[in-house]
Amino acid sequence: MNYTLKTSSSEKSKNKNLSLSIGKLFNLIKTEKRNVFLAFMLTMLNSIITLVVPILISKAIDICIVNKQFNGMFLFIFILMILFLISLISGYFQTIIMGNVGRRILFNLRNEIFNKLQELPLAFFNQNKAGDLISRINNDTDKLNQFFAQAFNQFFEVIVSTVGVGAFMIIVKPKLGLIALLPALLVVIITKLLSEWVKNRNLKSLESLGNMSAEIQESMDNFKVVEVFNRLDYFNKRFNDFNNDNYKASIKSGISNNIFNPIYGLVSNLAQLIVLCYGIFLIIHGQFTVGLLIGFFLYVDRFYAPLRRFASVWSTVQTSLAALERISEILLLKSNLEVIQADTITENSKYIIEFKNVSFRYDVGNSIFENINFSLEKGKTYALVGPTGGGKTTTASLMARLYDPTSGEIILDGKNIKSYTKDERTKRIGFILQEPFLFTGTIKENILYGNEEYLKYSDDDFIKILKDNNLEDLIKDFENGISTKITYNTDNISLGQKQIIAFIRAILRNPEILILDEATANIDTVTEKLLEDIINKLPKTTTKVIIAHRLNTIENADQIFFVNSGITLAGNMKEAVNMLMSKERKS
Amino acid sequence: MKISKKQNLNIFGLIKLYVPLVAPLIILTILSNGLNLFIPKIISKSIDSYGVGGFNVLNIVIEFSTVSIGVFVLGYLQSILQTYVSEKVAKDLRTKLIEKISKKEYSFIQKISSSKILTNLTADVDSVKIFISQAISSMVSSVFLIFGVGIILFLMDWKLALSIIGVVPITITIFFLIFGKIKRLFKKAQEAIDWLNKVINESILGSAIIRLLNGQQQEYLKFLEANKEAKDIGLSIVKLFASLIPFMGFMVNIATLVILVFGGHFVVLGHMSIGDFSAFNNYLLILIFPVVMLGFISNMIAQAGASYSRICEILDSEDILQWGAKEFDFSDNIELNNISLRIDNKEILKNISFKINKNSKTAIIGPTAAGKTQLFYLLSGLIRPTGGEIRYDGISVYDYNKASFYKQIGFVFQDSIIFNITVRENIAFSNNINEQDLYKAIDTAELKDFIDSLENKLDTVITERGSNLSGGQKQRITLARALAINPKILFLDDFTARIDNKTEQKILENIKKNYPNITLISITQKISPIKDYDQIILLMEGDILMIGKHEDLLAKSSEYVQIYNSQKSINNYELHS
């Protein structure tokens, strides 16, 4: 499966229609049906009050002021006051309900995307840029939030008031009413014609924002190289290019977003012109009065004014649809690492790992292996040696099912590795990565990451556990011991220290197979000896797979494999060294 | 100084910088709004003209269409201009931010974290942009209408006008009370976004280990916590707005009642004509929209204000980076005199002194966390010592012209940093690398075969974080990058950690052959390649234990012997091969 997300819309398929995307938008509010209904009712109530108040006021004027019966005024004032209070309260609740609905939808949507990110396999992250992903999760969902927070409310008001006023106009004077509403049809057609275009322009602008975020993320993380190679100009130039792209795309989307408002205004004026001419025509023929015509203008205004407000809402809708499209792209991806039923199960297998006719290639890139076969016995120590780029890390990644082989089978303890659940699999495999990664938090939190068994222990108990596993010496150099704080992308601890923490993390999980992928490359050789002793004290059943360039780390291996676009068994250390020294690098 | 800073923090201060663009925008807004007022006039005129029998359809249609199209054109021009202004402001702000950041030292970036910078450059700039594009013209037209109508009302009947305007101070007070709270909340909201960014960021960068440790649930819980915070802040904001906006509508309604009671009373007493009374009512209707609008705009102003002050925190921070103007031409030595370094109250390096001569080879060896990499950062000028001075040719690093300093020194960092650009651009990363130097660097780093195996050779684009390369390939590319500038000094930090012995040996020989006069400073774990070095500095817990040649150290330093013994077996194999 190709996990590369689109970052430019040129490759985009244009077969999506509007109602489908609106359907998607409304799918999100499914769970909020009751609240939305409540808010809708409150909007109705508010609209009715807004329609009733002018009638009451004109009655009050007619009865109390024109006829000078001022005493009756207080009844009107009383009624109006109650209506205003109702409107205040219902307005409050309507805003709060809809605002909360928007916030909750945003909350759920962010959770859903993040959850999806956690489900997706490693290949997804290798194929997409961190900055772009962050932009999708944050900026794009925020665009949706704007829709729910601002536009959604108005959506209802507009629908309620236009339908109400429209019906009223047709009832009062059917012919004139229909003619006055005719331009509204034009609005519908124009909106429909423009919407796709507007949405696409918004999509492009969001994409350029995503690209810019990716660039910022990369430059910030690589800042020290930019600095010492004195390429701040490069940094500035790259950024300015992306900034300019974003600027252009945003101007385009802004201009297209703003087209609705003037068009709606023009159409509304057209409606007034029609009413004016046709109205006067009717008056000439004695079918209408001047008073009614003036009244009718008010209705035309009441009908088209909210529609104009709808225009600005509509561009928000288009932006959020574009955002939703980018988000859906992630949500639609499926992990290709499914758990399947095992065909054959070998009980008490002698081997912990078997590769059977395994071929592998990355989704983007050259083939790494063709048809490799080998097996690792339980409790033994294996070493993988070979030139850089020969495929050692890839072999190890396949053992841990970070990827699935393109063809062939990998057997973990007698069962296809694909038949294990995530839980079962990760419990059995300890993998210390070439590039250690630590999360923001304390050293203890990092060591216990993903380790439910020890999570409950207090600091003292935890130190005792470290002691029992001979790991205590390793953390004595940290300023505040296991409570030392770590921030993920700072240099407050060294690469070697990170490797030590990663080492402790893996050992404490008591894995059946422990893979060390150059796990000690940046650790001094004295400490490395210490680590070696710890490894040697692991239970006899633990299989160890060691990838290293430093030959001393692998001299005690039971078997050495030479990996170079394939895998060969090297008889002993000397043979392995010879192979390493003589064979040509294939990469 | 202080005053100018305050102005800078105010979002309206930002507008001042764009007067030539904002002024036409305001004029266009007023024009298109003003022109719109002609339409009721045309309608009333035509109805009147019908009354006197002079109704001319064609004239009316022409007049009406002209004004409508005029409004349309002005309106669209206004919106184009407002898009242009807001995007320009956004672009300029980003450029300013980046310029500022690029003047910062490495430690600054580390401190404020890349996730915050990302929010500053995207979400924060965005809310300022929304403010400019939507708030200015709405505000102008709202204020214009409120004042205009206010003046008209006063001219008509000042007593009644006063009683209506009486509601204004109440509105304003409540408005500002809520507004202050909202602004704080918006700032917190943006901080929550920083937090979200950080969690997302870590979950992306740590995606491999998360999958290996089955930590997905744990990541999700972290995200949930941040997201919940964002939601809670969002809900508090909604609550405040839910009270603000309906309240403003309510105040307008109260004004209606005031007119009805007092105005009605005046009419009944004969102090006011019924025509004036209805006009009062109509003008009040005109007032409603701008008042409600102001409520909405206040949302934007609050959000943009919060974001802008976050941006200003960076823009107003002091530049610490000062480099001198002296041309650097390495000719003599590097000297460290009593250098010490403290980070967060932790002593990293204590009174380090040593000297590196031109054309010599120096190794820095020592256990994990001895302070080797920090020493490397000090030598590179990336961070500054808390005590002492590092001198190149007797002159402090920061007295040199930065460009000329970095032009002569090649750096290879421990963490192989690779850019998402082509292999060629990654290697010829510095300016003005000629082809000859490029190929010399590629050959020296033993990259030729690798590059030849790539589909587009040197023009192959490397994925972000070099995820399609092996650890050793990345390290060799970073070496080639450092060599391509033809450096006089080469700094290597644990460079050979991920490179197999055969390649390592070849590379070291290549360096000796292709860059014969290079001054080499190498942080390393392996003793065998540094046996013939001019000096080996043994560093432990921030202290220099000993400086000398391999033989000296072997004879006098037990710690060195311990390291040496731990590597003996390698040496055996390497000797045989």
C-alpha cells in the first residue's frame, strides 16, 4: 500500500460532487443530533421572536401613541420585555450549545486522526513529512472548527428566516412574490457553479500551508547544520519560496472566497429592481398599492439580507470541505499490517525466527532482498554484519514486523508473525533502534514506556528492580537519577546516554528475542562491556540478534550472518571479517 | 524604548505599518457602503415619480443597474484589496519571524522548541491574517454607522438620544470585562496548540519505537490530555461568547423599549412628531447590525491580539548573536583557556584548557556523557562557554566574520542530519562548491558506488529525515558535506560509529591522501584509528584527565588502559585482516 499523501492537487481526481462532501460534513454531527436539534429549535424560537417583535411594536405605536392611549403601553412593554428576555436566554443557549458541539466535534475528530496515526504502519511515516502531518491535524481541523463555531449557527438562522420570509411573500402576493424570489434561483446556480472552484483553491492554499509547515519543521530540527555551514541564506530562501507559494495560493483562495458576497449583493439588488418595476407595473394596472409595495421591499430585504450573510458562511463551508478532504485522506488509509489466521502452527518450535523465501522491497525504492532463507534458534546469539546499506536494519525490522515482506513468510516461534496480535508480538520482541528516540518526560517514564508490568512501581521499587537486573550502574551518571527530565529534541543528554536508556528499556521488557541494531554505537567501549555483561546474564532462552560494526561486540556470537543484499552464513569470526574486508559493497 | 515595545504588542500598532494599503481599503469600504445607501433613494424617487406621473422604466433600470454594478465592483475591489493586505501582512510577519530566528543562536531554538515556532508561523500568523482581512473593514463600517447614526439621533432629539446612548457605557463595560478574559483564554488556547503539536511531533518522530514498544495507547492518552485541555479552553471561550453576543442584541432591544416608552411619551405630550419617532426607530434598526458585528469582530480581535503578542515575544527578543568582522584564515592554532560550561545549573565542562596546532591530529576520547559533544558545540561556536574564551589564531571565535569562520571548518555531527533535497544539494550544501571539490568529497567519503546505484544519481531526492537511507549512508553523506567546502579544519563527532571497519579505514586513508594539510579533531570511541594522532585528550565527567600521545596515555592513565583493554579484541581482528 502506498501511504504517500497528496501534497499538490494536480493529481487530484475531480469526480467528487458537492452533495457528497456536504454529506461528509454532516456525518460528523451524527453523534450530536440531539444537541443540534435543540439548537435548531432555539434558533426557530429566536427567529419567531424576531418576526413577531416588529408587529408588536407597530401595534403599540398604532394603539398607544397614535391614539394617545399611553396606559396600554405598559402591557406592550411587559410582553416585549419577556420576549427579549426569552430571546436573550435562547440566544445564549443556542450559541453555547452550537459552540460546544463544534468543540466536541473538533475534539473527536482530532482524536480520531491521532488514533489513525497510531494505527498506521511505519511506512506511512517514512513516506510523509512530519510538518505536513502536523498541519493536517491542527490547522485543517481548526478550519473545521471555524465552520462549526461560526458558520454552522448562521446556517440555521439563514435557512429558517429565508424560508419563513419567502413563504410569507408568496402568500401576500403570489406573482410578485415568485418573481422576487426568482433571482434567488440564480444565487443557487452560481453558488453551485463556483463552489467546486472555490473549494479547490482552498485545498491548494491548505496544501501550501502544509508544505510550509513541513519546511519549517525540517529547518528547525536541522538548525545546527544550517548554522555551521553558514547557510542561513539557504534556510531563508527555502522558507521564502514556501512563504511565497503560500502567499499566492492564499490570495487566490481569498479572492475566490470573497466572490460570493458581492455576487449575492448584486442578485439582491436585481430582486429589488424587479420588484420595483413589476410592482409599479401592477400599481399602474390597479392591482397593487404604494403602501404594499413599500412593505414588500422590506420583505425582499429580509429575504436577501440573511442570504448575503450566507455568502460569507458559504466560503467557510468551502474551506472546511477542503480541510475535511485532506483529513479524510488520512482517515481512509488502512494499516496493511493486518492480523491473519495462522495456516500452520508448530508447537514448541526449536526456532524463534524463521525466514522462508522472504523477498522485500520498500514501497518507494529498490528491492532489498530476493528469496532469503534462514532460521534463528531459541537462546542463541546471532550477529548480523555487512557493509552499510546492505540491509541489516531492514532484516531486523522484518523480524519485528515493522514491515511485512513483499513475498514469503516470517515465522515467529512456530507461527506466522502476521498471526500475532500487536500485543503478543511486541511483548516477545525487544528492539533497540539505531537511532534512539526519547519522549519528553523523565528517564523513568522513558524506561517504562509501553511497559505495563512495571508502571505501577514507586521510584524506590523501581530502583530496586534496576538493581536486580544489574542496570543500576547505568543511570548513576544522570544528574537527578531516574527523575532526570528529558526534552525530546534538545541536546541535554548525549546520544550515548539515549542509547543507554533505550537499552534499559528493552532489557526490562524481558523479551524472548532481543535485537540490538548498532544499539551501542555511540557508547564508550568500557560501558559497552558492562552492557555486554548484562546481556550475558539474560535468561538462557533469550535469543539475541546483534548488529554492529565494532567486531568485539559480536565476537561471542554463536553464528554470524553476513548481510549484503542477501544473507550468507559466515562460519566464524575470522571468515566474517574476511567477507567484510573483501566483498564489494553493493550500495 | 518601553513605549515602542508596548505599541508593538498591540495588534492595532501593526496596522500603522500598512497605512498605504489600509487607507484605500477603508476608503473603498466607505464608498461601497455609501453607494449602497443610494438604492433606497432611487426606489423612493421612482415611487414618488410614479405619483406625479413621470415614471420612466428605462431611466430607472439604467440608474439602478449603474449603482448596483458600482456597488458590486467596489465591493469586489474592496475584498480583493483586503485579501491582498492580509496576505501581505501574513507573509511579512513570517519573513520577519524567520529573519529574527535565523539571527538566533542554536540554544534559542532549542529553548523555545520547534513546535512553538511552528505554531507561531502558522496558527498565530493565521489569526492575525483573519483579523486584517475581516475585522478592519467590518470595524470601519460598523463604527462609521454607529457614529453616523448616533450623530443623526442627537441632532433629531438629544434627550431621547441620550437615553438610548445610556446603554452604551453598560455595553462597553461588560464588553471589556469579557474581552479581557477572552484574550487570556485565547493565549492559553494557542499554548494548548503548541502542546498538541509537540505530542503529534513526538509521535511522528518516534513512530518506530512506539510501534516496537506497543506504545500507541500511551501516545493516545498523552494526546487525549492535550486535546482535552484544548477542548476545555475552547468551551470556556464559547461560554464567554455565548454571554457576550446575545447580550449585545439584548441591549439593542432595551434601546427599542426606551424609545417606545420615552419617545412615545414625548409624542403623546406633543414634544415630538410621529415622523421623527418612526425615524428614530428605523435608525435604531440600522444600529443593530453593526453592534452585533462588533461582537463577532471582538472574537477576532481577541484571538489576533493573543497571537500577535506571542509573535512579538520572538520579534522583540534581543539578538544575542554578535560576530565580528575579522577575516578568518586559519594559520596557527586553536586554544582553549579555562573553558567552563554550565547548562541549567549543571556543570558540563570544568576548566578545560588545551591547544590544537595547525596540521595536527587531535582525538577526544572519553565515556558517554563526558561532555565531548558539548565541547564540540563550543568549538563550533554554536554555544558559548560560561567561562573562558576559545581562540582561533589567538582571537576569540566571535570576533571573526561568521561566514569566513565557517568557510574553513567542516563539521560532521553525531546525529546525521539530512535534508529533504537532492543528494547533490545535501553534499554541496555550502555556497559555491565547485564540481571538483564535490567529487573529491564524494570519493573521499566512499560514496561513489552508492550514488551510482541511485536511479537519478546525484539528483536523487532524499526523503525527509533520510528515511530511505541506512545509518552509514547518512553518515557518509554528512562527511562529504563537510569535506566539500575544502576545510582547513575538520571536526568529527563519533563519525565512524555506524560505518563498517573496512569503509572506515578507506575513508581515513582517503582523507589523509586528498586533504593532506587538514587539521583534524575527532571525537571517537575507537582507539585503533587514533594511535598515531598528535594528541589524545581524555575527557571524563567534564574534566580533562590527561593529554598526550597514545603511548603516554597507555603508560600513565589507568582509565585509558581500561578503554584500551575493552577494545583489544577488535584490534586483534583488525591486525589479522
